[in-house]
Amino acid sequence: MLRKFSIIAAVAGLLVATAAPALAAGHPEEPKKVDWSFNGPFGKFDQAQLQRGYKVYREVCSACHAASLLSFRNLGDKNGPFYDAKYPNSNNNPYVKAIAAEYQVSSIDEETGDTVQRPATSADRFPSPFPNEYAARASNGGALPPDLSVLAKAREGGPDYIYSLLTGYHEAPAGLTIDPTKHYNPYFPGDLSSAWSGDPKHVPHGGVIGMPPPLADDRVTYDDGTKATLDQEAKDVSAFLMWAAEPKMIERKEMGFSVLIYLLLMSGLLYASYRTVWRNESH
Amino acid sequence: MSGHPSTYEPKTAFTRWLDSRLPIVRLGYDSFVDYPTPRNLNYWWTFGAILSLCLGVQIATGVVLAMHYTANAGLAFNSVEHIMRDVQYGWLIRYIHANGASMFFIAVYIHMFRGLYYGSYKAPREILWILGCVIYLLMMATAFMGYVLPWGQMSFHGAVVITNLFGALPIVGQAITTWLWGGFAVDNPTLNRFFSLHYLLPFMIAGVVILHIWALHVAGQNNPTGVEPKSKADTVPFTPYATIKDGFAVSVFLILFAIFVFYMPNALGHADNYIPADPLVTPAHIVPEWYFLPFYAILRAVPDKLMGVLAMFGAIACLFALPWLDTSKVRSMRYRPTAKLYFLIFVVACCILGLCGAKLPDDPVIPGLKTFTLIDSDLNSFVWLSRIAALYYFGFFLVILPILGLVEKTLPVPDSIAKPALSHPAHAPAEATASPETKG
Ligand code: HEM
């Protein structure tokens, strides 16, 4: 009987597995699979990559996108881009302090009550580029650049999707009429059938996005000498965004390994006890 | 609660003193140590222990989450992210709680299919079964409201879809939805009451679980043969025999649980729920959590909204009526070959309904194939697949089980649990040498 149930369970599992792709919206292109350093049960963030990714974020993306759930101190947290074992309390990490001090944040002068600007500290959140949603839309042709803090978890495909989106821009196929302020991207979900004058059976994949292609070769200059190709920048910033969305990922996988070893041993012991207890009982 | 004569003898002066004032140790001893358990229980009987663990885990992690969570429409999303980022091991507690809900449902579904297969709902266990159905209903309500708490896009729009179902009821519908919402839309008051109820219901579940176990211990456990224990030879004491087997099963279950929590914590969730709720932006597909998908499919299978809602609730009502729908005198389907076949199809139908619930109704089941349109959709579509499966779901309860019990040929049932091999030719040679795990 157990065997029969296992077969049913396996069939059910398969059915559920095939159900998953249907959850993706529209019919955009499947994201390209990237061999991330943090993939797999033993994967880790590549610290140099996170540092480069932060640079791309700061110099390019942060002009339009907020990441308001992050504080500067997070950059120095364990497994973070600027973690240094010498500074277990990331608030004291001099590198983090220096990064924070490059920003001005508004604050209240406690003597006069006036709003003043002061340099940010490691405890401050990343400042947002726009004061509110209307300002963000007004500067972006009506489109709203989403907050990037958890974006890598908020899209099917995660970092693969972000990487594919950033590298996926190309000329709109002939027959597609799009608003000149928008851009064709085969990985962006959408429905292009109304803008398509070609064969209705072959509507192009993807959609039109309000974000102009943000990256190009040499958009940034890396401090570690890595060649700043479009592909490299896209990978680095996607890895950084994955870290931003799930900063505890490495800690989680490491703990999972110990927990599994423990549970396997415990199951073995319990099974042996079970056999011992039942050895004289027919059942 | 133990339903059998007590054999507990207090050994120390203190336990004697306590026993004549509050015989709580006696209760525990009679219920979980000396309690006679059928000796032939297989691993499908370990899910009761697994479910108790799940409830304990949800309450323990939930209470800690509630210390850091803020039930306010403007703050809820970020407070969950605060738990994930700033609270010590908050990510662990939240992932255990979120995946724990799924584990709870995996266990409860197996537990229910077990009861269905071995006829555990038949006399004298009708109340026991109905209490189980009440727990299941409360679990669904709890999980639904819990999913609303992080106030992501799926939380919000899922809440809108589900609460709107009540609007389909004639005359009172609109009033009920307004009452549920605490306003004229899903908003802050809705979130607040859902949080309050999400905190309350698990304790109500715990109460019904106590009744469930009480009823279990009065009627006694069913077993794979469906034959009641007749003598001491048929049973073993709960401790150590059942406790150790349950302990092993729980440990194996925890391995599965840990794999989800530590290596794929978001696999059972939906990416859209990491987008803060926005009433003005509706997600392309609103899908409930996987454990609601079969009911969601039944809801959408019916073209009329009110009828769909009634069908969905009817699907659960069938479970409550089951003890009186099945007319067979033979309890376990082990001895009902025809019923066994219909049962297996039933399990497949439930899985198919789950699949349909996750798909767009009009999408083709076999890609690229166009057949002909029937009523509102092509025959090769998930809505039609769900109609067929839903028909089988209701047919199983309302037609097959009532009629089959009267007409089917059953196999000879063993005289007692201890000697099934002698009276059960179909199993005799294999059973004698089979290892305990493959039995059942
Ligand atoms: C029957 C037991 C329970 C079930 C099935 C259940 C289910 C759920 C589910 C599905 C979520 C959404 C998880 C997510 O995606 O984030 C949730 C969240 C939550 N639950 Fe429970 N829960 C149970 C018991 C409790 C208890 C007893 C409490 C408090 C005393 C509690 C407090 C919370 C809180 C504060 C949240 C929001 C935080 C979060 O979203 O992670 N839960 N619950």
C-alpha cells in the first residue's frame, strides 16, 4: 500500500511541478539561467561581485530606484559587500561609515527646529532619489521605478530575471508600434497583441518597459580592474540585488546543513530504537 | 479522556496527593502511556503526531512573530521585512511559520485520505471524523487570514477575491462583505480583524484537537484491517510502541520541513507577495496558496458565481456528511477492491483540481490543440478539465460511495488483528515475511 501511495504522491508532485510555470504572468521569454556563486545548497555570495554590484547600483540604478529597506550598516553585515571580520558591529566599519558620509540626509536641527542637511551615518537608510511617487513618475514618463530592496524575490526567476531584463533590450521587431518613450524588452511581462501589426499568431514575446536601457559597456569603472562589460555589470548588480533581498541567505543555508545532519542522525537513532522496541512484537 | 480502565498507580507521596485532587498525571498516563493501540498501525497513522507538532510549531513561531509584527496597512509589509532583516533569527522564525502552514496542510491532507481509505469515519467514529473536519475548516480560515498579514499584493488581492465570494449570496451578500471588511473595501480595519482572528483561531483549533483526541480515545483507534481489537493480543501499549514509531516519523517529516525552510523557503509562496499591497494594481493572476487550489478550481468550474460558491462549500459539506454517505459494512478499503479503485481515482481527481486551480481557466490542457467550444470555453481547457474532476469529486461522495456499499463484492475480512494472515488468503504468504514498512 505504501508503495502505491508513494506513486500517487509522486504523480501529485509532478502535477504541482507542472503547475508552477503557469503562475508566471503573460508570455515573456524565459529568463536566462546564470550560474550564480550563491546557487545550490553550499553557494555563497562572491564578496568582490557584491562590491562591484553595489557600485553599479549606486552610480546607475539609484538615480531612479530607491532601496529604502536597506541601511548603510547592512553593507558591512556578515556576508555583505563590505563585511570585515574586524568589525563585527557593522556600524563601526570605517568603509561603511565613509560610504554613508558621502550622502546628505535631511534632519531636524534640535535648537531651531529647522530642517537641515547632515551627512548620513551608518544607521541611516539608503536615501530615495525622489521625494514621492508623483515626482518619480513625472521624471520617468509616467512609469514608477519600483523599490529594489526585495525586488529579487518579488519577480519569478529572481536574479536570473533581473539579469535577463538588463541585458535583454534590443530593437523592437518590425511590425511593433511602441510609444517612443518606451522600450521593447522580450523578458518584461506584457501583452503586445494590440501594438502588433504582423501575423497575429506570432506576437513577439515580452512587453514594453518604461525604463531606458540603464547599462552599457563601461558604464562604471570597477575598482578591482574587472572589465566593465554590459554583461558583467548586469550580473554584478543582479547578485547585489539578490543579497539586498535575502541578506541572510548564506547564514540560512549554513544552518540548514547542520540541521539536516542533526535530523538525519536523530532519524537513524529513532529508527534503530523503533526496531529494538518492536523486535518481539509481530505487527 | 482515555476511554479504558485506568491502571495508573501513583508511586510517590506527592503524586498520590496530587492524584486525589487533580488526576492530571493519571490522565496523561492513561492517554499516552498505557493506552492500548492496535498493533498493526502503519506509517499512515503517524500523521496525528505530526499534526500535533505542526500546531505546536505554528503557535510557538506565531507568538514570536506577533511580538515584532505590526498590524497596520501602512506598516505591515515593512514590519515583516524588519523581522526578516533585523530581528535575531527572525528570518528563521518567519520561514518556519510560512512553510509550517504548508507542512500542516500536507500532513492534514494525508491524514484525511488515510481516514477515507481505511473507513475511519464509520460508526462509532462519526463525531471523531466531524471534529477533524471542523479542525480542517478552522485551519483553512487561519491560514487564509495569516496569508493576508504580510500585506503583499497576493495577500491583498487574495483577500479581495475571497471576501467578495460572500457578496454572491442573495440579499445579505453585500451586508456580509461590508461587515467582514469593516468598511467598504479591504483596508486597514480588515487587516486588524484578520490579525486578531489569526491569533485566536489556532487556540480554538487546539481546543477542538483536545475534543478530537477525546473522541478518539473513547472509540479507540481504527487500524488498517478496520476490525476492532478483540483481545489484548491485538494491541500494544501506546508507550513505547506508538511513541517511538511516531517519533521516528516526526523526525523524517522534519527533514522535509527543513529542506523547505533552509533551501527553498519561497518555493511554495508567490513572488507577488513580496510586492507591497497596492489596491490600484491587480496582479495578472490571483492564485491562492496551493492548499486551496482544489476548492478554487471547483469555484471557477461553475459558470455562475453563486452556484460556484455553493459548490465550493458543498465540497467541504460532503466531508461532514461522509459517515452517512458510505453504506458499506466493511470498514477498510483493503477488503473493498472496487472501492479502492474509485478511491485512487478520487485522489487523482483532487490533484487534477489542484492543478486546474493554478492554471488560467481558458488555457489549453494540451498545448496548441483546438477542439470545439462547449458552453463558454474550448473543450481542451483547464476549466473543462476542472469540471470533469469536480464532477468526479461530487460523484464519489454522492453516488459512488452510497451505491457501491450496497452492490460491491468485498474480500473476506480477518477475524482479528493479530491473525489477519490466516483468514486473508490474498495477503497470507507475502505478509508473513514483509517488512513492517511495506505493510498496510
Ligand atoms: C493553525 C496554525 C497557524 C497557521 C496554519 C498559520 C498560517 C500563517 C500563514 C500562511 C501566514 C503567512 C506567512 C507569510 O507568507 O508570511 C501567517 C503569518 C503570520 N502568523 Fe500565523 N498561522 C498559525 C498560527 C499562528 C499563531 C498562533 C500566531 C500568533 C500567536 C500567528 C501569527 C502570525 C503572524 C504575526 C503572521 C505575520 C508574519 C508573517 O507574515 O510572516 N500565527 N500565518
